Amino acid sequence: MNTGKKPEIVFILPDILGGVSSFNRNIINNASLREKAYVRVILLRELPWQHATITEAFDADEVVSFQYSSHENRHAILKRLSEALGTAPGAVFCNEGLAMECVYQCGTNKTVYQFIHDFYNMRLAVIYGGITDVFISHTRLFVDVLISADPPNVRAFHLPHGVAIPKDLPPSVPGNALKVVFTGRLVEDKGVQDLYAINQLLRDSGVMAEWTIIGRGPLKKHLEEQWTGEANIRFASPDSTGEVMQMMGANDIFILPTRFEGSPVTILEALSTGLVPVVSDLPGGIREIVTEDIGRTIPIGDNRGFAAAIANLHRDRDQLMKMKAAARNLAQEQFDIKVTSDRYFDLLLRYASLKKEPGTLNPVPVGFRLDQKWLPNVLVSFLRKGFPVMK
């Protein structure tokens, strides 16, 4: 509980191991300006929770595990979340929909910062823009779109995120077989199921690669079965970012055949260890970061394109080494977390001057028929549990 006179900064995000959690944790844990605020982190978890949960600690004054059920009255959920926000002056940093829905329904005296990670958040911005004081994105594309939509009334800031830069790490010299690493959630949207096909295409062209797949998720068992009998694969699920970075740094190429992405933290982690990113060509952060001098972008789902890019780097080791060095230099110059995290906190601590009068919104419906403010939560939960078809 905040018993002092520091302003409160509340970060709200899903309790999911992955890029969003890494992004928020990196900001909180590395900003020197963090000491000027009381920091509360609210981790959202809808029961039964199907995702791998966050394993690393936040350097926060308070971490709240906010659990709720789809059986509950939506208004009761939003009221509890509003109480968790607190009433002290400060800022709320919203990463997903429940947070914005809470602000819309219950209000807050805090300045509302809506973070735009990807196109999911852009949809939220369209719905809840009128009650958002400040938009932030690590992707210039999203900031430009928001400002151009309503230049006089939209406050939107482009703040690249960052990662810890390993010190004194020269680019590793590739061996006979290139070492290729994937790291991320093991879900279909990340394209991890395509890695086996890319490996087969490489083998057919006479190129052998050594693969490491780092992560957790529902596809892990499928992947292990898919790669059965292959000697050039290993799976790993380290608990800390430090372990992940150490494993990544032992490779040559970072591969990400993702279908849906904003500006992945994993790409910055790869650059910081001198890896060459070979990733899906998606608008936004990927195109802004991955240029031809440091990596390759491939059309979504083009397994042959991914295999060809890796094969070309395998055959041109001089070019590969130049790209590894350029990737590392870019991370050092633009994405050092010690610098980027303070830029975020500097903006959050300007909450008082950035608060604006709420705009008007088209009515946003809450939940379904049973989600009425006047219906007791216990009754709604009882009906939904006993009669699943009732909404």
C-alpha cells in the first residue's frame, strides 16, 4: 500500500510469459526514475488460466494477482479492478482491453496511458480513444496513424523499447553448421510449427543447421513429436531472461516466422547478442528495425523464403559476420534499456500536465444479457455455472 507521498504508477497486463511481460518488466526494473513513484503491477488472469505465467519478478512496490472468472458479472469484475487501481494521483499504463474497459465503466482520477503494441491495441484505441489521455507505442507507424486521425486532440509518443545489452560480447564465429534459434511462446501465431519444414528445405538444398527452440506453450508436445528422430534440435525452457540471452548468444541466426506481431522484444534481444534476424515481413516495428544491413524479412508463411535466406547466409560468411556486427551495434546505439526505460518513466511522471478532459465515446456494451449492474455477482455466477448456455 502506498503510504507515502509518491505518485502512483499502475501497470496493468496479462499474466502471460512473453513479449508484453518482458517489455513492461524491462521498463520497471531498469529505470533510475522508477524511485520517484510508487509502482503497482496488476497481473490479470482469467480462470481457468491456459497460458504459461510470468516467472521473473518485477521491481515494483506492489504486485497484485487479479483473478476473475468468465462466470462472473462483468460489472463486478470491473469494479474490483477499479478498486485495485487506487485513487492516489498518478498514471495507469494499460496494455490490454480489460484495463480500458475498467476505465470506461468506472472512471479514474489517474492519467490514462494506453500502450499500442500491435493491431489488437489499435482496435482498442479506436474504441476507447476518447478516454485515453496519452498513447505510447514503440512503433512509429502506430503513432503516425493515431496523430493523423485527429491531430489537435491526440497526444501520441513514439518511444522505442529496449533490452539489457550484454557487455564485451564480440560476434561469435559461426561453425560448419549455422546455429539457428527461435525464442517465444510456442503457439501457432508465432509460426513455430513451420520450423521443421524450413529445416527439411535446408537439408534438401545441402545445408545443415543446428536448431534451438526456446519457450513454453501449448504446441510444445506437438513440436517434440514433429522433430522426433532429428539429431540437430534441442528444446529449452529457461526461467530467467539472463538464461535465455546466454542461450541465444551461442547462435548465429534468430528466426521468427510469426503471423501477428507489433515490435517483438525478442528481436531486440537477438540484436543485442549479435544475431542476424530472419523474420516475417510485417508492417510496424519489424520493418522499422530489421533493415537489409542487419537481417532479412520474409513474406508471411513463405517457408522456402526463410530457408533460402538462411542458406544464402550459410554460403556467404563474410556477409553474415558484417550483419552480426551491425546488429550488435544497432542494439547498443538505439535500444539500451538503461536509456529507453527512463524515457518511459519521464513521460509517465508528467501525468499531471498530460491529463485532459474526457472525450465522448459511442456507447460500448459490457458483456452479455446477465452482465447487468443490478444483478448480484453470486447469482450471475450460479446461473452461468449451472446453465452454460446462459450469457
